[in-house]
Amino acid sequence: MAIIDQIASRRFYGRELVIASHNSGKVREVRELLRPFVVKAHAAKDLNLQEPDETGSTFAANAELKARAATNGSGLPALADDSGLEVFSLARAPGIYSARWAGGAKDFDSAMRRVEKQLEGITDRRAAFVCALSLAWPDGHVETVEAVAKGNVVWPPRGKAGFGYDPIFVPNGYNTTFGEMEPKIKHRISHRTKAFNKLVLSCFPSRI
């Protein structure tokens, strides 16, 4: 795996790829980010691709293993996201376990309550959303980028526009949570957009 920034060893010229996620919110956001590049983006779920176990110890490692699994299963290039919420006062938990805190039922209401319970009596509520994106090709080549959006955890949850932990995260410089923001505003400042912009700069030729 190579975490890339300004210089990439490979450009993506394909017209199809797999979004290696079964999370409908992530798939929707990634499709919107890909829209200017005229890429047909298949969701892993639509191709009946199984989700691999996330055994990596970092966001980047988990993004890579998901991208590799999707490209191996489909024969197409695959773009995978691994992201989560890091709360500084909780030793950056839930971190890479953000989805697992929601359990098999993906109950993020319960996960958000768990965050709040562990923050009880703590005034330092600084947090960051982290996103790692990996783009994998069928021949085994992978490029990975990472970005963060810093902010604070609030309670109670606010807004229904986002997904996951969005309703309890207020990004720096704003008074609204990701869950309250219009999608176009969130897309402009989110961790996922920042990571995607790095990937575009490194791997995608201009198609606009």
C-alpha cells in the first residue's frame, strides 16, 4: 500500500468501478463525488460482493483490504472507504471500530448514546472524522489517501440529513451538525470530500 498525496504512480482511466461499501449513505456520497468523471459506479451490494472482515489496525489498512476484496470479486477497479469518528478524550475511540459500535443492526442511535455515556462529566469534546480512501486495480495495484474533518461532539443528536455519527458532530467553523447540513454544504467540507480531492489530484485525469 502506498499512501499518496501529490504524486501518483498510476492514473485511473476506466469508465467503471465498484464502490466497495454496503453502506447506502457512503455509496450515495461517493457516487456524487464521482459524478463529474463520468464513471459508472456499481455498489458492492448490487454485485452481491461480500464484505470482508475489517482486520486492519488503521483506517488505511481497512480501506485497502476492502478495495482489494471488491476488485478481486468483480474484476473491476474498486474504490473503498474506511472512515470513523475519533473522540480525543476517549483515546480516539470509537475510531476504526465506529461501525462496530453500532452492532450488526447498524444502530447508530445506540452508538451515539455510547459515545455520550463515555463522555459524561468530560468537558473536552474535540473530535475528528477520519476518512481513508483506497483505489485498487485488478492487477493488485492500490493507491490510498487519508483526510480529516475536525470539530466537536454535541448532545443531543441534531438533524436527519446525514448518517452514522453525523447528528452529534459539529465541524469547526460551523454551528450545525453534519446531520443538519444540506448535502451540498457537507460535501464541500467533509472528511470524505477532502480525501476524494486528494485522490482526484493524484489519480484522476481532468474530465470536466
